[in-house]
Amino acid sequence: MSTDYDVIVIGGGAAGLSAAGIATNLGAKTTLIERDTLGGDCTWTGCIPSKTLLKAAKVAHQARNGSKYGLPDQAIDIDFRAVMEHVRSVRQEVYEEADRPEIFEDMAIDVRHGEAHFVDARTVAVKQEDGSIKHVTGRYIIVATGSRPFAPPIEGLEHVDYLTNDSLFELEEQPERFGIVGAGPIGTEMAQAFSRLGSDVTVLEMTDRILENDDVELASMLQGILEEEGIEYQFGTAVERVVEEDGKIRVETTEGTLERAFDALLLATGRVPNVEGLNLEAAGVEYSREGVSVDDHCRTSRGHIYAVGEVTGRYQFTHMSNHMAKVAVTNALLKFPSSIDADHVPWVTYTDPELAHVGARAESLEEEGVTFETYRFPFDKLDRAITEGETDGLIKVHAKSMTGKILGASVLGAHAGELITSFAIAMRNGVTLRNIGDTIHPYPAWGEGTRRLADQWYVQKQSTTFTKGLQGIFGYRGPQLEYGPDDII
């Protein structure tokens, strides 16, 4: 088959950059098409700016609470404009170091700037800046166009200058009263960041809790911490109407109009896939409002066309975009069967403390009739957490009692995003709690928490019957200790 390229990648975000990079490294002639700036949501409006803002807010919070570390508390005057300039400078640095077109051009990838759409199953048209259209053909095509913020059908919203993560990091003036619609990861992270920087934050959420996809107990613990920091939550609240008056945004909810208006309103209400304008029908690619339909090999309804990342609607994580890109290119170019690892997808909300999860939740295990035990280890018994004054948190693992096979894990605490990685590796590779407990961990490191959690499996396995047997055989004269499920050793 004669085509211009072995691989055409549409979209230059995390998924597209990974796909193009892997393809060219496997010897495929590759072109990458992006309508805006390379880097996508993660670099410009998502992971990088949000985590940079969270770090600045944490530094301010620690300074105000220096007495926690034996230092004087400091009154901090926030220069919000300078903070946001710092956020933008960091994301520019990431772009320069990792996402510039020249980096990929040096890898022999043809980087094209323009709007892309399918002409047929093998041909993609690129509308360039000067209005001209260039057609390119590909043996394989990978759709990686990402997603965008979802604006719910709220009366008056089109007349209000509301914020999403696409516009949030362009703010120059700090809102004194900041309203956030949605208590998912984005809403929760930004609530803490803006609160610590000095805004009066109110979060409006339709459900009865924050982070409904996370462990109920740990999410509740995190909610309590955020409320202690001054964040106000209005649960069971649906926004029905918004009105902008004198530069303020008044919100009307199912419970009536809130007593105060907001200087700024952030919609953190989910995302929708970018499928419009691709003319997927011309290629015979099936899609819906949820995104491009793919199987577990990232293959669409056309065998040579793949879709990866958030455009599929399956996962909203940069790390899953990278993973799906690897799966797609492996299947396309190596003909080696590779599937999405849906059973070991970690996710992290980067609040302070962080909340992370991988594997099955207790509710799903119970619904499936799986027998398991839950093992716990609190951060206030972890020496490294004590030395750093970061004792808020808990590690929870659901595992098989007999073998120690890990079924799911959740961590609330400092560095939870790093700690959850240990459990993800363990689950994927069949490493049990016994194996973790028998592995030497450095002391005093945060990772020791995973070993101490594994020790609880050993503790629960211990029985007085076993102890009596040892005493009978060897004549030992010590006590016959027995521990309950809530005892931490």
C-alpha cells in the first residue's frame, strides 16, 4: 500500500506526543498534526499549572503555620499576580524542555500545525494557517484529540464570564469570594489552592460528598481537613441559574439563592471528548457523545485506525493517555497483542494530603461476592510522617486473607501518589503482602508505610493456636498474644 506516512497522529497532547514518539522510535515514518500548541491540556491547562499552583499555596500555608515545625508563624501577603506569573513560567519551561516542535522534528517526525479531518479511511486533510488544505495519507492513523471542559445546561451561563481549567490560569486578580461547581479532583484541588492563597471558597456539589470515586472513609477524612482550612461545602446542591450583576456572579440553586455572590465562578463539572470537526463518518469510525469507540487494544471500528487518551472517554488521566498510546502503537506496528491494563489504573488527587487509589474498592468487591480482609496503617504511626509533621492520613488495602493477594489499595497522606505506585506494581506483578512485608525497606522513608501495612497482614494471620503449638514444641514461656482487626502493630 502506497501512503505518505506509516503513522498519522491527530492531536499533540500527552497521548499524541507519546504515540508519535513511540512510532518513530519503531522506525515508522510519522506525522503529528496539532491545531494549537503542542503539550495539550496537561502542559497548558491541567496537570502542570494546577500542581504548580498547589505548591505555591502549600508554601504559603506552611509559612503561616511555622509553629508546627518549631518556627515562628509568618503573616504572608500574597501577590496573586506574581503567583500566576510563576505558574505560567513553569508551564512554559515544561513546554520548552519537553513539548517544543523542534524536539519531535529532531526525531524525524513531521510536525504539522492545522485543523485535521478525515477525507476517507486513509486520508486526512489539514487546514493550514493560510487557509490552504494539505492532504496526507497514512497506513495507520491514531486519533488523540483529547477533551475539553463540560459546561452544564445552567440558565444564564452563556451571559456569565465563568471559568474552567482552560481559563483559570490566566487570572490576574485573585477572587475574594470564589465559587466552585463540582467536588471532583479538579474542584477539590483548586478549592484548597485558592483557599490557602486567601480566597473565601465555597464548593457546590450535587452529591453528598467529595471525590465520589474514591474510598468513602478517606474522602471523608480529606473533606474534614479541607473544611478545617476554611472551605465551605454545599452538598446536594444543583446550580439552576446564574446572573452577573456589578461584576459579581449570583448563583441560584435548588436550595434557593446563596446569601453571597462570587467574584469568580469555576466550573469543574467534567469533560467532553473532542470529536467535532474530525468527520469521523468519512472514515467509518464509530463514536458517540462519550467519545470514539475503541476496544481494549485501542482499535476503532476501522482496524487500521486507533484512538487513545481522553477522546475515547474511557480515562481522564495523562498517565492513561500515555499507556493507551503505547498499547495502540504496539498493536499497530509490532503486531504484538497488547491490551489496556484496566485493572491497575492508579489515580491521585493532589491535595495536601494527597488521596490515591488503585484496584477494586470495597463496595465493588462486596457486590461481586469476593471474600477479602481490609488492612490499615495510619500515618501517625509512620516515623517519617511524624518527623515531618505530616501525620494526617491512612493506608488501606483490601487483600485475600490466606495469600495476601492485593485486590485494591487507597492512600490518604503525604506522598500518596508515590506510595500508591508500590501497590500498582505489586498488583500487576502478583506481589503479595507477604512479599512486601519480607522486602527490606529503607528507614525512615515514606515507603516504609507500605511495609508496615503489610506487617498488619502478618499480625492478623497470627493466632493463639499457633502460639500454643510453638510453646508446646519448644517450651516457650511467653504470653499468648491475640490481636483484633483494628489493632495496629
